[in-house]
Amino acid sequence: MKVTRPPVGMIAAVVCGVTAAVLYTCSNIALRENVGLDPFLVAAMKALPTIVVLGPFVLFMRLTGQTIATNLAMIPRFAITALLAQVVGNGAFQFALGSIGLAATVPVTLGMLIIGGALLGRLILNEPVSVRTMIAIVALIAAVIVLSLPNATETPMQSTTALPVWGGVLCAAASGFSYALFGVVLRKTLNAGVSAPAAMLVSGIVGAISLWSTTFYRIDLSSLGEITNHQWLFLVLGGAFNLSAFVALSTALKALPVVSVNLINASQVAMAAVAGVILFSEPITKPLLLGISLTFTGLLVLACGRKPRTHRDPTS
């Protein structure tokens, strides 16, 4: 069986992985900066760059005769999943930021993403769940419980969200689980013959329609004029950083084992904690430190149990 050469070098892939983690953190900082705005408005703005960038790119693929999709059967199911990920995933994440802050939201969301990915992978993709994975899941569940304690964090002063700490944790957990479901169904959609740009464009369109509709249902159109230039800047940056991070992460996955990329990506937990404390004066509490430590433990246990991925020629 012939081994194929990855499209980027190892050093470049590591740089892309680190860049993705930094860019995701930058996106979350931008989202945290706007917790005073309607959460669905922030989430709607986050979806726009995907359409702006991938719309022309998919059109270019079409005009140049490149394959966009060989099978459209999975598109309706994927669109429904994308709707859930956009409304619950992005919307609930913003509610969580306004309730428990950046330092607590990221580990809960990432932990539930890992837990949900393992469970849904077993149910939908028939992937095995090892003993090591179960140990990691227990550690991540413990982290979520600890971060749910009333004294784990506090609500940001500028937030318009009235959720208690446990409500914010539930929102972060729902967000992570929605992202996990989206990831599993995305894999099935790509394997069914839909190109990655086309799938992500569908997700962006579904997100823009659903989130903007929800936004205008919740707020008056005239209230958009009250948004400051500073807030508009961070609304745009949140989506731009998020899309850039996705591209960097995808590039890293083409050359590095999934284990390595996951470990690099897990650095978001530490970066979010530092950003929350330094940039937004979020409190450093014992439950917060314990929850972050348990999250790292779960991710490390999970990563150490995975075998590195090799690049093989599928035709051999």
C-alpha cells in the first residue's frame, strides 16, 4: 500500500495547528467583547464571512468544472443539522459567554464537544469507544459539574443575559453537543460525495437565514443604529477569525495526526482562561482552576490513547 505525501510539510502543519488555536481564541475574545448585544445578532454576524468567502469560491469551482457534489441525498439532513449547530451551537455559546464568561465557557464547550463526538460517533458512525475514552469522558463530565458550581465564576457586568451560572454552563454544554453532532453529520456528508466548501457554504446560508430571522424577531431594526463602531468591528472580527481558524485547522489535519491537532487545539482552554482574566477581569476561583485542570486531564487521556494517522494512497 503506497503512502502519499501530505500537501504541506510537518513544520507548516504545526504552525497551522497553533494558528488555528490562536485564531479560535481571538474569535472567542471578539464574541466575549460583545456580550452586551443580542446573542443571536452576534451569532448571525459570525455566520456571514462563510457566505462572503465560500460563495464566490464554490461558484468558481462550478465555472471551472470542479466537482461540487456527486451525491445530494445527504444535503437535507446536513442542512437540518447545520440549523441546529448554528442556532443552538453559536447562539447558546454566546448566551454562555454572557453568563459565565470566557474562561469557563470554552472548557465546558470543548469538553462536551469531545464527549458528544465520542457518543455520537458510536451511535451514528459505529466507531468504538475505548476504556481510555470512557475515562476521559468521566474527567470531562467532572469538569462540567465543577464549573457549574455557583462560585465557579460570575456574570460579566456588561452582559444582558440573566442566566444563573448553571444556566450558562448548560448553554455551553448544549453548544458543544451541537457542534459534536454537526461534526459527525459533516463527516457522513463529505463521505457521501459533497465537497467541503459546498457543505460549509450550506451551513453558512442556513445559519445566516435562521439567525438573522431570529434576531429581527427579538429586536427592532432601528436598534441596529445604536451599535457602536467598536462593536461592529468586533462583530466582523469574530466571524473572520472563526473562518480563518477553520481553514488553518483543516490544513493542519492534512499533514498531522488527529491526536496532535487535538492536543494543539486544546491549548484554547488555557488561552481562553488567560484572556478572560487579563482582558475581561474574570475572577480566578478554585472551581474554575479545578474545572480547567480536569478538562486538560480528559483531553490528554483521550489523546494519548489514539494512534497517529498515516497518509495512504486510497487506490492502492
